[in-house]
Amino acid sequence: MWGTATLILLLAFGMGFRDQTMLNMRGLGDQIAIVWGGQTTKAFEGYGVGRPIRLREADAWMLQNEIADIDIALPEYNRTYTVSNGEKRRSTQVGGVYTEYSDLRNIYEQEGGRWLNQNDMDERRRVLFIGNKLAEDLFGEEDPVGQTVMLNQTPFTVIGVMQEKIQNSSYSQRDQDRAFIPATTLSAMIGSDRINNILYLPKDPAYASETLDQVYEVMARKHQFDASDRDAIFVWDTNDFWSFINFLFYGINGFLALIGFFTLAVGGIGVANIMFVVVQERMLEIGVRRSTGARRHHIMAQFFLETFMIVGLGASFGYAIGWLLVQVTQNLPIQEFVGSPHFSPEVGMIAFIVLGFVGFASGLLPAWRASRLNIIDCLRG
């Protein structure tokens, strides 16, 4: 009973931790890759080492047009500005982005506001979309939408506030503290098309590594560096992280299941010992049954059934206790870090398989011994 409850609770925490980690990662974006300019470390066609590679907007469109395996590629500007509302001001990262950026980065607006649209891009409007924490810092309880803020000395109109989201990783600043304006507007403000990074989304994440190789080849032709020089540009492919996360949590959940298995195994040894005693105490019954025509497999089935009844009864109570403990721990103040444990079909199936194995192992030797007893010895007993 307690072994089953322990196994279920451990597995439920493992599953909750996995789901929370994946949820945190989705705050950055689902299966995207991010490209930054780097510095060459290999000589190439007369160029020496140490040459910086700087990205421009055209590089993003080139990747999208020349690599069929890329669904979409977007340039991103990033500049630090002081955003102020009257006496309240914050120094923050302001991103110059395109309309599709919100889908890649899972950025969505709160009710009453909107995200950047194509007219904002075409007309280079001075409009601003702000993170929910930045909105709170600048406006408190006041509605920011429609109000004017200053980016350094330039007025911008707030058009929307980001919905709160869980995000435990970023490459410049958490989105809740950032602001976003049209890429065309920021490009005009700085007088350059030099960008900070490129975001792209592979069409098929299963071939993300092949897509990455193509990115290096295309960028190498454009910027004239060796395609094998992985320091010329730096690519953070979150698909690699997803693969790592999957393997990591297979290991974590396997380890937790192993702990629960050993806990159940101790109980299984106890059941096996009990059944050995039962066999010893019922030798006369076994002898009578065998002498009246019962076969060995009948005796074996009888003791197997009794073993599984004991295990099944304890497991039923254990399932109930485990489920209750999972419900009780739902509201612990640890969700942001390790998630909420949850009783999933996967947890139930693993527990069932482990219980079946323990029940089989517990009943096998006692049942086998009972079926192999000598009839005469049993009757004498």
C-alpha cells in the first residue's frame, strides 16, 4: 500500500516537473532557433581569423528564401532605451520586430490592446507594445493603452500590453520587462539595417540539425567564411534543448520509478515470506487436493491468485492514498520551480506495470514450491 502510494507520488512529481520545465521553455518560443553574428576562427579565401560577422535584415530574408526547410525567418533589432511616463522611467530593451514575431515568441496582447500590424510597419508608426511588468512599473493600476510614453526624447503611443506568461530563459531580457516597436521604425531611428539577431522556425523540428547545416552554408556564402567555422555565427537551436529535456526527464522519471520500485520490492518480499508461511501451514490441504486429482498447475494458480489478491488489495488502497497525496500537494508554493504533481494515465500505467511485476515475483516462488511438494509428505504433515 505505502509502496504504491510512494511510487505514484514520485512519478506525479516527476511528470509535473517535466511539464513545468517545458512550459517555462515555451515562454521563449516553440522550437525556434536564434542566430547571432560572431567572429571567424578559420582563415578563408584570403581572409584572416578574428573577422567579425555582422548581420543585416537582408540576411533573414535570404535564409527564408534560400532554405526550403525554414518556415519563417525574421530579423530582430534590440536597443536599450529609457522608457518614461512622467516621473516614472525604466531603462529597458526595446525590440524592433515584425508582425509575425509574436507567434514565434508566444507574445500575446491583453484584452483592450493589440499587437503590431502591417500598417505600423509600412508607415513606420511610433507605436509601442509593452511587457506586463514594464506596464506595471510605469503605470501602476492605470490602463496604459492609448497613453504616450517617451523613448529617450521620442514620443510613442502604447497600443497593447503583453499577457502574463511564464518564462525562465531569455537572450536579452524577460519579455515582461521589454517593449516592442515596428522594425521599420527602429531602423529609421538608428539609421541602419544592422540587426542584433535572426529568429527562424524549421518546418520540421525532426530535421533541425540538417536545417542548421544549411544555415551555416548559406551564411558562409554571403559573408565569406568557412561553413565549418561554427564561431563565425552563433546559433542557439532550442530544438536541441527540447531533445536534451526529453532525455533528462526520461532519466529523472526512471530514477524516481526505480526508487518506487525498490520500495514496492520490499513489500513484495514481505508478501513472498507470508506466502511461504501460508504454504507451510496448508500442506495438508495441498496434499488432499493433489490426492483427489488436482494438478500442479491448479495448486500453482491457487497460490498465485491469493498472492495477487493481497497485492491488489494493498495496491488499491495505495492508489487511493497516492491520488489523495497528489491532490493535497497541488497547492504547495513550489509550482513555479518544480511544477504541480499530477496523476496522469502514464503514471497509473507505470504503477500498474511495476505492481504486476512485484506481484508476479512475490507469488512465483511460493506457488512453485507449493506445486512441487510431495503428496505423501503433505498428507503426513
